[in-house]
Amino acid sequence: MHPNRTVRLRAALVAAVIGLLAALVSTPPATARDNPYLRGPATVQDNPYQRGPDPTVSSVAAERGTFATAELTVGSGNGFKGGKIYYPTDTTQGTWAGLAAVPGFTARWDTEGAWMGPWLASFGFVVIGIDTNSTLDWDTARGTQLLAALDYLTQRSPVRDRVDPNRLGVLGHSMGGGGTISAAERRPSLKAAVPLAPYSPSQNLSTLRVPTMIISARDDTVVTPNSVDNLYATLPAATEGAFLELATGGHGFPTRGNSAVTRRAIPWLKIFLDDDTRYTQFLCPALADPSGISRSRTTCPY
């Protein structure tokens, strides 16, 4: 080999080794951020939507969160038959995610869902709980009214300046759970859905793109475990989802304060409405507190 060529080859090899060593030195070691199950709490700088203190197993199961709340009454005429809005009174932390909720077949908000409004608001959400135009409205009609409620909340309500229109979700019980699914399928820009014991005769989940947590009860004789299994099986593989079955509670478990529900629904809403990764620890890689749950399935990591 020609001497000059040998010199050039040696120089190239030395440069390559130096480059490799520099890359190894400059590459940071793997951290918890690289592992979705081990991520630490996000800082306010990382996430402008983070609200409230670092959560614990007991805090997500509490009857109330850390925010003081207020409420106001909404009249009919906005696409639904009125209801109530519950909201945090704190005006120092920017806007809040919004959530529309609807009761089940034949039910009124003040008798079935009223406990839920202040509870959700105290964890940092603006909530509109509605009555339907008819208590006999089916799932698709309830879905239409949930979407109308979100439009009213973000565009015309007295608290519209407190709500982030880009971070919205829906929640409902029984026929209202079917309405929740209907609303989420028709508005894929929603960030979260929580159908509770959903009765969904008009659609399955096959076109759903919104992250959805279904909660049911093992002893529900109205919306049976088998029907919920069949419904959840239609969730597309690409859609974030969770299915939790309570060990007991019957069909009416969402109509009263129920810590078995709140300690799972709050993390779901925080993760997907607030992008708050501090709450993934309660659902992934497994439930941090499995008490009261007979079965669960998730699409972790979130």
C-alpha cells in the first residue's frame, strides 16, 4: 500500500474513534423519562396545565380535592334542558379543562349526578351537569346534548373565560354512558370520555378515537358484565382505553359518592385533560390501589 494512503487511512480511523468517544461522553444516561412507567412528576414549566399538589393514593380517593368551588344554574334553551355548572374559584392558575356530564334514562341531574359536580370541580375541572330535553332520550340524543353543553360552556356561559376549549371531555351514566360514547365518536377532538355502566344500543366503540375509561359493576343486572365485555372488545387497538369492573355496586353505583369510582376517574381525567403525568402511577403498569376492583384492563403506558 502506498505510504500516503496508509497515513490517510490511519488518520481516518483515529478521527472515527475520537468521534465515537465524544458521542458516548455527550450522550446522557437513561433516565426515568425514557421509561413511561417511571416518569417523575412533571414541573409547571414542563406542563402549563398541571394543577394542584402532587397526588397520593389517598388524595385521589378523597371526597373533595384541594380547590374551593362555586356553582351556578343554567336555564334551558341551549340544546339541553338546563343544569348546573361547577367550577374552581381560583383565578390565578389560568384556564381549566371542561367536562360535560349527563345522567341515565329517566333520571334528573339533581337526583343522580349532583354529588359528582362539586367533587370533579374541586380537583380542578369546570363541569356542566345537564338535564336532558326528555328524561326518555336515548343515547344518541344524549350525546347531542352533551356536545351542545360543551359548546355552551365554552362559548356563551358566564364562566367561558375560565375554560380551555381545547381540553374537553364527557361523562355519563347508563343511557348517559351511551351518550358519552356517541358524543366522543362524533367529536374526536375531545380529550377524554368516561362512560359509567354504559348502555349503548346505537353504537359500539369501533370508530372511537377519544381516550375512554369504562367503569362497570360485576353485580350490574341492567348493563351486565357480558355486555360491557362485548362493548369494550370493539375498542380500536390504537385508541387509549381502560376497563374497570367494580366488585360490587349494582347499576346505580355512579348515583352516589363512590370512592371506587373517583380514585380511578380522577387520574384518567388528569392524564388526558391536563396531560398530567403525575397521575399515571395510579393506573400503570397496574392499579396502584386495586381494592374494590374485580377485573381491569388497560392500554398502558399512557
